[in-house]
Amino acid sequence: MIDKTSSKRSELIFVACMVFITQASLYLYPGKIQAKNVIPPKASKATNRGLASLYPGDEGIERDPRVLFVDDFETGTTEDIGARWGSISKKQNFKLSDCLHAGSPGNQSIHISKNGHLFTHTRGVDTMYARFYVKFHEKIGYIHHFVHLVADRTPTPWPKGGAGETPPGDAKFSTGIEPTGRWGKFPPPGVWNFYTYWHEMKTRWGSVFIGKEEQIQPGRWYCVEVMLKANSSPDKADGEQTFWVDGKLYGKFDGFRWRTTDKLKVNSFWLLFYNTDQPARHNKDPHPESRVMEVWFDDIVIATEYIGPVYGRPKGGKKKATPSKSALLTPGLLLPEPGEVVFSQSFEAGPGNFKGGSVSGGGVGGSKAYAFGPNGLWVWDAYSTPVKDSTTIRFKLKPLCDAREVTVLIWSKKHKDNCRYRIRGLRKNHWRDVEFRAIEARVGWGMKGPSLEADVLDNIKLIFQGKNTDRILLDDFQIHQ
């Protein structure tokens, strides 16, 4: 789960994640539209006003117990906004703006140019509604990826990659509300659609769900609301996803078995504006060089019930909401905190229970460390603890070679196979703090099999690819219940 890094590394993770999405984008795979039960566009109608109707001008809506997260961008700088969301990428591309929608109860919105994201978390819920106002520049081009709702069993402060990978049913599912040109059928930015990943999708590149095909007008503010509802039990296919535009139903799709465990909840919101030249090519844009990739967002509310557009005006004419903060910033709110230490090993007094390598200098702060080669290191039967959501493995790694990735192997008595976890993005001669939950280790080379959940953790092995003379240092190893 949390792989502790600097903000610079978070930025690198975003770039790597986006490159992966670019390479495996659904735009490359025409015809991958997976139909579910759909309310046809002609059935669209105005929807009841929802929670917003109870709070004129959204004033006080953040205090409603059904509301999970609010930000109207009226408070703080862009740095403050990124801090309370938990993750901001390309913050130099963000600025506060006086461009407002007609019903705005505030004085400013947030503007993103080129590329950038805000990413946050709420407490986990079975049904999430997310409402936001959005306006695209009059000269907008085709957009690569846009706003997502995510269910993640082991959330991190930064968004995870995953394009081209079918997520396990007990680990993750997501849907994005995105503009699409439909291969040039519509001028930019196109029409709204869902871009969806879950464990039963028919193609590993995700699935597209098209609602009402009404052209998005650049330069015009829209109120967009998205609902993602998990299936009521692991064996039922009664999950849903729905979206509204300006309070009118544009697309409803049901019959999903999003998850295989009730422990997987919807808990993440990704305000994403991601652009490459790929959509312009695939939509045969005749003037990509003239496009201005800019967007405005405002009045974000996330809740467990339908919200609806801003209704009426605040008592004072304008208002400033108390903005929310990421649930990950409150320890134990979204994930159980790691339990007590059941095993720890530094190497000042020797290798202890570790085998396969040797004690070396160069540890953290001038201490001793444990050096190992490509064949790996291991420890067996030095500890034993049942695997729960809180069970956490922590250690530090420092490659003395060009190894970029280390694979963790944990033998599962339950599955009679190795469960794997991969640590990527290592840098030569740089220490890396590693922390992950034991339930993230999964059977299979692709880590798509069952996890260690409800197993017993009593062993671990670390290996990497390299020359026989290559070495990586390990230090400060801990197992938490």
C-alpha cells in the first residue's frame, strides 16, 4: 500500500501511470464497447433536485451527514488545495480563476492548462455520487482521460496505474466520465461516456459505455454528476453506474458484479485532465495545432445520495464552504493502522534469521545493512501472524546496481503457491522506504490470483534480475500485525 516517497516521486508515479495509460489506451481499440442493461437516451428526463435543493447555493451542504467531500475552491492557494486533497500533479498548471458558472454561489473556480490532477479519498461507501461543474476552452481539442471514481482496497495518496490490466475483484474497480470523439464522429471534445475497469470486463483494455450522444459545447459550463454503486453482495450482479448532465439523465447502466468482497468500497475521486496527441490522431483532427487544452472546474460535492445542480442562492448572495480533506490524512479512517510489531531485524548484531546474503556496511545513517544478489534473500519461520487488512510489511532498499525492480515472494500455505508483490522505480544508490499490506501480495506472475488474505504470514523472499555481482542493500525490516 503506502510506498513512502517525496512529492517529486509522486510526480514521477503520475507520469509513469499516464504513460502506461497512453500506451494501453482504449482509443487504440475500436469496438471494445461492452453493453449492459441501458436506459436509452430517449428515456432521459429531468431528475429530482437532490441534496443541493436542501441547501440554497450549496450553503452548509458540507455539514450534511450524507456528504463525503466538498471543495468550492474558495479557500486557500493551489498549494493549500493540493495539500487537503492529498495529491496534486503539475501544480504549475493550476490557477484560481474568476470564471464562474451562472449559478455559482462563489467567487472563483480552478483552472487547469495542458495536464494535471487532483486526487483525494473519502471514507469507503457502497454508493458514491460526485457532482462537479466543468467548462472546456472554446478551442479545446480531444481529451485523453478525465474524471474518475475508484474503489481501491489498499488506497495510496497517488493514483495507481492499471491500464491494460484486469483488476482482481477483491482489489479495485473504477469508472471515468470522459469526453470522446467516437473516432471523429463528433468535433472536440465530443460526447460524454463511461470508461470502466472491473474484474469481469471482456477485454483487458477496459470497456466504454455510451449514453446520450449530445455534443459537448466548448466554452459552456456544465453540471455533471456521476454515480457508482457497488453490487449488494459478492454473488449478485446488481451494481450500477449512472451519469447526469445539468440535472438530466444521460446514461444509466446496470447488471455489474463490480466486486467479489464487501470489503471493497468506493473511496477515491480523481479530478483528472490528461492530454496527449493520441486522441487527435485517432479522431483525425484536422487542426490539432490550434487547440487550447484548458479546463475549469468548480463546486465539487461527493455524497452517498443524488446531489443535483446548485439550487438557489446563499443567504448572503455568496458563500465560502469549509473544504474537506482526504480521508487518508486521518490515520485509521480509511485503512486500519498497522498493528504491533511481531518481527523486526536490523543488522548491527549480524544477519539474524536472514539467509542468502551477507551483512555489509552502508546501512541507513551509517549502520549495518544486509546485502543480497539476484538469487535473493529469505527469512522463514522467524515469525508467524495471521494476515488481516492491517498486516503490514516495511523495510528499506538501496540498489548498488541498476536494478529497477524487486519482486517479493511469500509462500502461501493456503494456496500452495507463491504470492507476489513488485517494488518498481528503484534508483541506484538511493534508499527507498517500502511499505505494503500483506493482502496486496497475490498468486501468479501477473499477481491476478487470490491474495494472502486470511492466510498466515511466516516467510518472505526478495529477488531481482541482474548480474551475479549486483547487490541491493536491505535495512530496518519489520512485520506488523
